[in-house]
Amino acid sequence: MHSLGATSFLTDDEIVLQRMARRFMENEVAAATPEMEATGTLPMDLLREMGQLGLLGTFFPEEYGGGGFTITSRAIVSEEMARINAGLDISIFADIVLFARAVARHGTEEQKQKFLVPVLRGEKIGSMAITEPKGGSDALSARSQARRDGDDYIVNGHKTFITNAPVADFILVIARTEGNDREINGGTWFILERGVAGLTTSKPFDKLGMKSSPTGEVFIDNVRVPAENVLGEVNRGFYHLMESLDVERVLEGASNIGIAQACLDAAAKYAQERVVFGKRIAQYQLIQEKIAEMAVGIELSRTMLYRLMRAVERDEVVTREAAILKLYSSKIGVQASSDALQIYGGNGYMEEYPVARYYRDAKHHEIGAGTTEIQKIIIARETLKQYGRT
């Protein structure tokens, strides 16, 4: 087993959290993973246990059931979780980083008590619905609409590829309340509660990977939403969304690193056990090259991740750097999973070995939270700004 990574970047308390997270993931999450992969469900007893241990709300204020750490703690837990089960990690990402963090940042005290506290306890599941059938990266072109009706809003729309949608108790939906297509003004966030009239969700999609995480559609048909379920300022929802993207992309790096580390753990162990032509395959230079490339990619990604997490704590703008980390670490995850499978050879193609799952799961992060192509556009745009525009 490899030593704990990133310790040189962490405080003593964060190292304790990291060790506790690793033990829980290796003992509890690993045991639950086969059933989660087979059924595509989130075990509520596992979520409640994570809530009780403080592994869900690490960076939230203690008065709401959080751990009082900085947001770096989320990266620590995410890396350890993704190393064991990347599907669970993206469900917790949607639950905690997307839904709960939005409520903590923009919610009223009443909203925090009603929606944030039970999510941090692991008693309820949250989700954020942005992507629509016409596309995901073009969030400002949302077709979902909401209009004021007395003290309420009437919301209509259709969202897809929504993590946790089939099981979420609370779904945070963005809809246009005024303005024209592509205008940043005019978006508003609404918290929809499962069971309300007009709100339905699809069965979980049958996906290539991330099978532990249920993903589906959200159908919103004349849903009446009370004004107290508006999150943040009316018509400022797109601003709130854009402000959160950099942090979300940095945290995606933690999941990518977790997947890549799992690949290296498995590949290095197997290479030292597998004998071909009278030698352990770890003695062959082409295998060593793959191991070396994994190790380099992981260390570079991890160094950048924790540098950026500290910058986020200081409220620095990291738009360009977040896109760089998202782009690079997702490539590393995909390449590491491919190389690990290749090292396993025919065994790697069998579902009984974990590298098959790593291979399927890794690809998600080149698409979700902004595709590889979108990251390149952001990097180019932000870099050119440094040289001035003609």
C-alpha cells in the first residue's frame, strides 16, 4: 500500500482527517462497492455513517453539523473516496459541493436548517440540475422558465444528465425568470422538494461508468414553488453559478487523482506479481515506463490541486489554473486507467478485476463539469487576456 499522499501540503488536523477518511473508504466503502455497482443505488446507511463521522460536511460551519475545516478538507476526502469508488465520489460531489455548498453560501437561516442540516447528516440527498437536453456547457441558454404567481413561482423545464436525480430529496434547479437567451441576468435558483406536484424524475440511466452514482432526468411541469424556496437573489442565479465553477473544477482534480492513484496502486502490485517469460513484468522497461508516467502525472496533479485549494481559501481567482488542473488531471486519469488495464492484459478486461471499472469511470471526468474542449477554450481565453486583446 502506498503512503498517504499530499501530507507535505496539509496541517496536522488535515492529516488526521485524511487517515480517518482512508480507513473508512478501505473498510466500509470498499465492502459496499460491489452492491452499489450492481444496483446503482446510494446506501443511506453508508451516507448516515459518513455524516456521523463528519466526512460529508467537513468544510461547513459546526452550527450546521459541519466539521469547521477549510474547503481543502473536501479535496482530501474526495481523493480518498474516488480511489475506492469514483461513482460514490461524484454523487457526494453533487450532494455536498453543488447542492449543500450553494445553500450554505446563498441560503437563508431557515433554508439552512431545512435543507443543509439533514444533507450534512446524511439523512437527505441533494442534487443540482443545470444541464438540459440541448446541451450542458451553454448554461446561459437554459430553456427552463419560471414566472411569479402571487407569493409563489410556477416553474417549467426539463433537465438531463443530472447526478442523483433519481434519488435526490432536494433538487436545486436554475430557470430563467427574465431576460433573453445567453444573458447572464435573469436566472434564478429554486429548491424543489421530491413529492411536490408536477416534479418527476426518470429511472437511472444505464451508463458506461460511474455505475454507483444514479444519474437521470428531471421533468418540471408547472411546479408551484413558494418564494421561501428561492435560493439567493432573484435574477442573479447565473452569477451565483459562474462564481462556483472554478472551485468545482479544482475539486474535480481530487477525484481524478483518486482514480489515477487507484490505477497505480493496482498496476504496481500486479506488475510485481505477474511473471512472463521467467521475469516479473515489473522488470520490463515498457511496464516501468507506464508506472513512471502514472507516478509523474499523479504527483504533478496533486501538487497543483493543493496549491489551488490554498488559493481558493484565500478567495483568489483561479479560473485559468482550475481549467488547467481539470484538463490535465482528467487526461492523467484516463491514461492511467488505460495503462493499468494494459498491464493487467487479458485479466484487465475482466470485470472481476477493479481496473476495468477504473477504465470506465475515468472517462467521465473528461466530459462532466465542462468537457476537455471547454477547458481548452477557457485556458486560451484567460491566457490571451494576460497579453491584452486587439
